[in-house]
Amino acid sequence: MLDEIIELDKKYYMNTFGSRLPVCFTGGKGLKLFDGSGREYYDFLGGIAVNALGHNHSKFISALKNQLDKVIHTSSLYYIENQAKLAEKLVKNTFADKVFFCNSGAEANEGAFKLAKIYFHKKGLDKYEIITLDKSFHGRTLATVAATGQEKYQKPYKPLTPGFIQVEPNNYSAVENAVTDKTAAIMIELIQGESGVHPMDLEYVKKLRQLCDEKDIILIFDEVQTGMGRTGKLFAHQLYGVNPDIFTSAKALGGGIPIGAVCASDKIASAFEPGDHGTTFGGSPFASAAGLAVFDIFNDEGLVENADKIGKIFKNRLLDLQKKYDGKITEVRSAGLLIGIELNNEIAKDVFNKLFDDGFLTSLCGGNTIRIAPPLIITENDVELFVNELDNVLGGF
């Protein structure tokens, strides 16, 4: 069966992913996924930080089925109850005053760029440059590729969308020197996920906030991966205690149903007026129902608090393992349940492949870092299961 699926993929699907990991999942429950033969896999990646509730969560599935029996899509020509209620949830749980919904993280970041640029346009100011960071990742659209500080993503699409400037992360002088009278915004990930889970320093983030205040620059946090409980707070900016002017969300916001959000203060959000931005599918009755269910389950089951608690336990166990395998594990970086295990370059890919062969799903970032972003329902027993597996794998190298 798997061979047939692979053949269909090669024949009909554009070759954007190459040879994928050789598995096709047909079901799941909790932290587990099952392939066509019934083999179990332990999902420590959560669909790349998307499946915060795990797989086949009964309350989540019930909420989706309930909405399917009502209405799936109507368009933004009409008021949408779930959309308004989900916007209320985001506003009441963050500094934001207004929300716009779209379908993905890349779209949310595009919306943030547009909002920053139109804000200054309507003030009659010629400010359009956006400073981002090296090793960042903001999406696959033309503008978000230009914002992404990784040459491998940019090279095929040059000349890039103009106005984006990348500087070294955690280097305040680099940002300060890049600012001009054309600078509209500074956009960062508080923790860079795709490059291997690299957190920004607190003092650096505070200085960026101060710089933006002094220079009339909009501060944007890309919280697509770090948001919705991943770091042990609902959003990572709450972990840092620094509010941006705009932040973006997606991934776990819909628990697996595609939805993205641009969240902003009233001062900035007011720049968007009728006709300035729009969407066909964004914030549909169905997608918004998914987001509302995620919030309800987070609250009922204490999943944000669990991410904080289990994340600390996980990191401590990995640090113990690092002491045992000094030289094989070179660093452990984490915030809540977004964890990077940096390995010796010579063994990293083999360790990743062995974990997969043994039924443990992770990702390899930056060439040498095992990234873990499991469902927030994870338990201490699940942590021990993974740590014991990694112990056994490393013992073989």
C-alpha cells in the first residue's frame, strides 16, 4: 500500500518535498500515530508544532463534527459568530485590541507586513523597509521568503521582494545600524525554530522595544511556532514580558485545521480600513470553531501550564543525558515544549534517522539539531519514553 502511495505521489504531486520519510499515517490517538500496517509511532513533533491537542482528541473532534452539521463556509461578506468569538479570545488573552484571520502562518506574516506599511503610508511617511534576522523563517510566499534570513530559501526567487534587510540575531548594534528613516518595522521570532530552536536574549528584546518606541518603528513578533502554549505561556512574548505592536499566530491555533491570525494594538490596526485587506476563507465558521475548541480545551485541561511543567522536566532529563554523552549532545535549548537537542555534526542525521526507524517522530533542523515540539498533552511517562530511546540510540554511536 505504501509503495502505491509513493508512486502516486511521484507521478502526480509536484516534487517540492522530494523523497519523504517512508510512512503514511492512517490514524492516531493522543501522542501516537498509526501507519497502514498498524505500527505505532510516537509523535514528538506534533505536525511541526500544530497538533497541540494530540491526535483524535474527543472534545476537539466533537466540536468539529458539531460545526460540520451546521455550516462550513459563508465568506467575509457576512458576519461570522465563531470568527468574532475567536477574535475576542485572542484579544482577552493578549495585549492585542484587534484581530484579522487568514489561513496560514505565511499569510499572517504577509498581513503583518501590509499592516505595517499601510500604517505609515496613511500617515504620509515614506517608511517601507522591514528588518528581520539571519537564520529566521517566516514563510514560503515571495514576501515572506524575502523576510526569511536563509539563503537556501531565497536563492531560487531572486530578485527578491525589495525592502527586507537581514541582520545577525541577538546583536543589538546590528539592528541599530540597519535602521534608517525608511524603516517601518522590525520583525523577529522570539525563538527561531527552523534554524534549531535559538531563543533571543531578554535584554536584546527589551532593547528592540525601546528602539522601536524611540524611532517610531513597528515591532512585530512572528509567533506562528512559539504561540498557543508552546513555550509554557499562551504566547512567547508573555514569557519575555515584552509586548510588540503586532504579532502573528497560526499552527496550533487551529489544532490541525488551517487558520492564521494577525493581532495588533488599536493604534496600528486602525490603519486597515474597508478594502485594504481581505480573505475568502480566513476565519470561516469551521476554522474558527476549531480555534474556539482549542482555547476551551486548553482551559479545561490546563495544557499551557502542562507545557511549562513538562517542558522543564524534559529539559532537565535531557541535560542529564548531555552529561552522560558529553561531546555527542553539545547543547540543549528550550522554552516549554519547544526543544532543540544539538548533536555532534557527525552523528546528527544518523540519530534522527534511527529515532524514526524506532518509531519516534522528530525533525532535524540546522543540520545538527533534533527539534521536539510534541502535543501539549504530553506526560512525564512520555518524556521518560523519549529520553530512554535517545539514550539507547546515542549509546550505539
